[in-house]
Amino acid sequence: MQPTSRAFKENAQRALGDANLQKALGMMRTGFPAKRAAVVARLPEFDALREQGKAIKDHVLANLDLYLEIFEQNVVARGGQVHWCRTPQEARETVLAICRRLDAKTVTKGKSMIGEEIALNDYLEQNGVTPVETDLGEYIIQIRKERPSHIIVPAMHLVKEQIADSFRQTHKDLDPARPLGEASTLVAEARTVLRKRFFAAEVGITGANFCVAETGSTVIVTNEGNGDLTQSLTKAHIVMASLEKLVPTLEDLSTLLRLLARSATGQEFSTYTTLSTGPRRPDDTDGPAEYHVVFLDNGRSAVIGTEFQDMLRCIRCGACMNHCPVYGVVGGHAYGWVYPGPMGAVLTPTLIGVDEAGHLPNASTFCGRCESVCPMKIPLPRMMRHWREREFQRKLSPPPHRYALRAWAFVAARPPLYRFATTLMSRVLGWVGAPRGRFRSLPLAGGWTRGRDLPAPQGRSFMSLWAERRKRSA
Amino acid sequence: MSAPPIRVGLFVTCLVDFFRPSVGFAAVKLLEAAGCAVEVPPTQTCCGQPAYNSGDKADAKAIARQVIDAFEAFDYVVAPSGSCGGMIRQHYLALFADEPALHRRAQHLAERTYELISFLTDVLKLDRVEARYDGVATYHDSCSGLRELGVKEQPRKLLRSVAGLRLEELPGAEICCGFGGTFCIKYPAISDRMVADKAADIAATGADTLLAGDMGCLLNMAGKLTRLGKKVRVRHVAEVLAGMAGETPPIGAAAERS
């Protein structure tokens, strides 16, 4: 997928003027944080659980080679196969090769952000395989030819009227009289269409919320049950995974599951938690004949040992974006690639380069709300700052900002000069601004004063007044 | 014989120095009333945060060294800002992580640096002030003070002791106002929308006064409220706690003509 992260500002501008998006974001801003807060308040040990979760992931990252090997051994021991893919292209080709071998015309898909990362749908379509998204949100954006705007609520940017319109345009045999005004009627309509597709598919592709090394299991959590049908009705189940998903044991899994749903949707547990361990066994009543885990690296292993390593603890709950005031007004598409919000601001530059995604770590007020809710205690603002350091070193930030910063820093490091300049400027601005107490516009402050006034200085700097006071009392 | 007074170095902050010296004098009054001897080192300028958050570590370090030099001799360093307080308390340590000698000095400074209101309540154990303010006030929790320094209850506790003042809680008080230092310059349209939402929340409380503990957020919120024509008086919490609100017009308001 071609990133548009370079155009973050323009994307954001468009988002700010999109009435439907703003309505959808308004509901998200109040809904998710309140639900999370309520469910966390009912679990006094939540913070201790976060520490445990963090420790589990740190341990995995410190012993990654070991757990990757154990995971593969256990997948193979149960009749499955692990495909190690360095690049998105390798991962796409691996998936296509399995589809071709099984002569698959249709694949059903559960939600997979790795699938988005490698733009799997486009690739399959170009190669004659029809992907059908079965997660309701993913299905909606697939028929609208859009990208997810949120990692757990892909169609977060839409209001239900837009979804009803899309269904009426796409579902040709939909009775025009059928009401689609409510979420429940929309779900029923999507079910009707998707049910047929589940039976037609030869291959089912899902993501993985976790990969359990000791059993070789992959785990998905959903609220729709679509993932279960995707993987159990088809000839082959392909799981798209990455380093972040690995946990040592089932015990560790249970710790992380207790954190995930609470952080993500404010549920104590998701409706469905499905562990898949190998293909169908002889005495199983159903299940796929083949079980494949496609493990994508895409630059992640190179992050180990750098200042961005903590990012690999991420369990993709979306709490950071649910609580981000910037995401909350611009939505996910503005970020211009697969992963939006604070986690995207850190992860995207590692995956597509900071040249491409340089805006993302800058578009944060460092309010710290993301870090305060992150179940894995990932220091997101600190890592965004690390990206800014790299951008500054490589002179990637806009030259006017850089020069202004250097000029300011030059003065700020010379107290007498600083004193002279600030005393003079506060005098001038204070005098000019005194009649109204504020400025409606001011040269070089157009960005600020377009939508708000700039309060005028009182007129004398503190330091000059303090010096006078000291003189008087001396 | 009484104990010698606590020597406090006041870190004025660049925004208070430039925009609103009355906040600095309110801080001095509160500290002196609580028995501190306040000094204002003349070599202070800024804490270095604009450079630090822009990825310019070299300049951030130069300015941070200047702060360490100016303030390390005091018993305590106090700033009427959670943002600058957080910078000195937490981020100087990260800046000098690879320079042991400076890291030790930064550590020493960090341990004795406080945001003004939490210094009054947590260190000086102040639980009330002698002040009067007639009005209904709402309070915005500035992000750095709240999340880096744990400033939440402290200002509310002292505000409850102000005669005539009723505190009306602000829904979403912990959500960023959109100032974000250089953020409001780099992304003004996003910043403006964030502060528009904040202004709507403030207006919905019906409070006639908005208080907070950080000049940046206050300039941002006051500027939006006046642009929208809202009659909300915006002040730094220290001005009200020091009983000095009568001495100067609210932020963004003109002096009343006599």
C-alpha cells in the first residue's frame, strides 16, 4: 500500500472538515475511555497485571530465538508448518503459493493487521484469488475500497448511514424495502451475504493475537465469531503473525488476555477466544486439513536492541489511539498508512522509514495519555521523541522549524541576550496588546491566531520587575 | 530560635517571565507565606523543553546545564508549571544518561525540584490558604503535571480553602487542551480543534472562571475562549491561591478602565 504519511497535514485538514468522521470520532472519544475506565476500576490488580504482562513480553524479546524455535517445533509436531518471511513480498508469495496449490478461487479472511501491512488483498486479487473479509468492519471497508482507520475497529470512521448506503450499492439482490437503520439490521444483512461466502472459500486466513510457544497454538479474539468459521470450514488455515505475538506459555497467554479485552473494548473478555493448534486431527469433527503460520519480519528483528525495542511488546489493543487527543480529532486515515495513533507514530517509521513517516512522531502533544493506558507500559512519547532526534540529526524536519529552533536555543543559552530580547519584546507586545488584552492576529503567529486569540503579555517581564524589587529592598 | 528558612530557587518559566509575571509574584507570595526564602537566579531562561521535544539534544543539554548550574545550590527548586517541573525532574536524567558526572548533578537537582502547588501541599504540608475569590471555578489538569508529577488533588485541596470559591469539576479535565509546546506551531489546525473541544467542555460547566497550573495551556484555552466570546475569566491557579486575582485582569482580558 502506498503510504500518504508525508501528506499528514493535508490528510488531517480534510479529516477536520469531514462531518461524518467528526461525528464518529465524537462517539469514540467518550465511549472507549469510559468503558475501559469502568472495567479497570473493577479490577484492583490491573496495574500489577500490566507489570506482569510487560515482564512476559520483555522476557520473550530477550530470548526471542529460543521461543521462535520452540514455537515452530510445536507447530510442526502437530502437523502444521511455519513460513519465515523477511519481507512483505515473501509473505504475499507464500500465501499465494498455498492458495494456488489448493486451487483456491475464494479465501475468507478474519481480521489481520499483518494482512493490511503487506496489502494482501490487493495482491490476491491481482492474482485471481478473491479475498472476502468476514469481520464486519473489515467487510464494510472492503466493499467501500477503504483502509482500516483503527486497528481493532476498522470502520471506526463511518456512521451507520454511510454503511447502509454502501450495502445498498453493493448487495445487488438486497430488497430496497429492507430496513438498514440500526446496527443490528446492518449486522443481519452482512451475515446473510457472508454466510454463503464462508462455504465457498477454499482457504481461510486469520491474524493472530498471540502465538503460544509451548503448544504451537495461535490465538485470536473476536466478538463476532467470524474467525472461527474462517478457519474451520476451509481446506487450509493460514495465520498471519509477527514477532509481537509470541508468548512462552498458556499461563502467560491468560495474563495477556486479561489485559487485552479490558484495554481494547472495556470488556472483561472478548466474546470468542479461539486457540488453533495444528490442522484437523483424525478424530476431530471439523477443522482445516492444512495449518500454516506465516511469520512476517518486515524489519522488526532489526528493532531489537535499539531504543525502539519496547514497541515490540505491543499487543494491538488500540487503547493508545482510543485515548489520543490527536487521533480523536483527525482519525486513523490521516496517519497515511496501516497503523495510526500513538502506536503507529512509533511503529510506522520503523516499518516504512522515518523519511516517509516523519510527521507521525511529531504530531503529538506528548500529553502522555497513551502511555498511561498502555497495558504493556510502552513509553510511546519517549520513543516518538527518539524519532524526532533522528529526524533532527538527519535534518529531515522542515528547515524553518529547524532554523527558528536553533536561533531560539542560541539566545536561550545566553542569559543576558535572552533577558534583553524578552524584556524588549514583552514591553512592545504588552503595550500594543494592552487595549484589548489580546491579539486577533499577529505576524508569524498566523497558525495560532487563525482560530484563537493570543493573550497579550502584561508588559513587563518577571525578571525585570524582580530586579527592581530587589533594588528597592536593598 | 527558629529553624533557618528553606531556601527555594524559583524557576520562573519562560512563559510566566514573558507573558504573566503576576504568576511569578503569586508564587513568591505563596512560598514566602509558607516560610521559604525565595531567590530568583538571574541566569535562568528556559528549561530547554522546546529543544528536547524537537529532537535537538545538543541545545537541550546546553540549556539544561545552565539550569543545573543556576539551581543546584538551593534546598528546593520550584516552578509554577508541571511541564517545566517535569522536564527538570524527569527528562534531564534521560538527557545526561551517558554522562555520569552531569547525570549525578541532574539527579541531585531532580530530587529537589517541584511544581509549585504540589510543593506547597506535599513538601510544606500546607492544607489551606488565606484567600478569597468570589466565583465558580473549574480546573483543567495540565498533562505533564498530571502524568509526570502526579498533580491532581493538590490544587483542588487548596482551592477548597479559598473563601467564596466553588469548584465545579470539568468533564474531560485530563484531556490535553492541544497546546503541546511546539505542537501548536507545527500543527495549528489540529491544535485549534482540540482547544475548541476543550472550550466547549469548559463553557458547559457554567463556571465563570477557568484555572490551571501551566501558562502554555492557559494561553491556549484563554485565547480560544476570548475568540469564541465566552465570558470565562482565565487565571493561573497560583494567582487565586495567593489572593492576587484582584491585582491584574484575567489572561487575555484588558485592564478595566477607570
